[in-house]
Amino acid sequence: MARRRFSAFLALSASLITLSTLVNISVVEAKSSNSDFVIYHVQTKDPVVFITIDDGSVVTDGLVHLLLKKNIPVTNFVLSEPLKTHWKAFHLIRRPGTTFENHSETHPLMGNLSLAAQTKEICRASNHARGMYKKLPVFFRPPGGSHNSNTEIASKACGIKKIVMWNVEADQGKIVRAGGSPIQRGDIILLHYLHSLESSLKLVLAEIKKLGLRPASLRDYLDPAPVVVTTTTTTTTLPQ
Ligand SMILES: [Zn+2]
């Protein structure tokens, strides 16, 4: 069967947001939170980590081929406009465990916005994602990590079940974990849809393989689907 092709890369509309405001690669600072609604890391005994990719400005052929070949579950935090503009490419990487979540409509720093403005940003982005993806996001990642107590209220009002931060960042040939230790099970790894993503992802995959870890789907651990048990006489839905 002929391999499907699409353009070498798809550039984000210049009218949306400049790249410098999209990318915030800096020293990772994982904080503890009093709320289990905001998570930086997943508590698990399984040898798994979680690949999350933000924004959506550049999607290369090489990246798509890598994701398909390796069958990697990715939790995507793509903004509304690139999700729509690049849907053809994103549609290609869909597989069980790969999901499209909420990263806001226009990438503002949530901590600077009123509750009403935050709610508008998050609910609109969820509606856009549902329009393209046919599923409602259950996770929200605040742009730049900026959030406050109103962000939790706004997220919940829009059907979000967790605010997902991160404790590992990878780009430009480097992997940086909060605290400086090697990647550990349950870590949430942040990458961005940039030209460097393919090489960064290869680096991460090589590193986690070396550590005996594998990528897993965030929804499987934080928002598992109910297990349906069927008997000859009754059908019962149990929490997982
Ligand atoms: Zn972002």
C-alpha cells in the first residue's frame, strides 16, 4: 500500500502567536502541590513514563514516521489553532493511548487572568478539541506552567479532571529532570512540537530504554476507563 504523505512540515500561522511565546524551555522546577488536582509526577510501581508534547507549531514527516513506527502513546497539549491547521498530520499519529488534551485557546499565562477569562480560555479550547478529535479533553496544561487557585476552578468548570504539569524537559540534546537525577518511573516528560522534536524524542526513548522504562498513556493512569465485566445474566461496570 502506498505510504501516505504530507508536507515536509507545517508552519504555525504567523498570526497566531510568535514562537518565542510558545516555547518555555528552562530549568525544570517540579513543585509539590497540596491539591491532587495538580500533578507533576504519577505515583506508580509500573516501569513507565509519560511523553507529553505541547503547542503544535511544527510537525515533521520524520516525527510522524517515528511515532508510527515505534507506536508511542503521546499525550498532546496542542493549541486550538494548530490542532485545526495541522489536523491531517495529527490525525496520522492517532493510536490507542495517544490523546489530545487542553493547552488553552491562545496560550496566555493563566496567573495573569481573571477567573472568567481563564474559564473562557479553557472551555473554548476543550470545545475546539472536541470538534476535531470527537473526544473531550480531560487534562489541562497551563501555558508556561502558570496557574493559581482560579485555574483549578476554571478547569473543573470545563470538565477537566487534572492539571498536568511536568518534572522532566527535553530539548536541544538535553534531558533535564527536577532535582537533577535520572528519569524515574512515573515521570511526566515535556517536549514541544519544534524542528528539534524528532531528535529530542529519540534521545528520550534511548534514555528510558536504557533505564528499563517504557512510554505509557497518561489517561490509562489518571483517567482509566471503567472495566466492564459481563456475565451470562448481568453486566456490571466496576471502577478500575
Ligand atoms: Zn505551550
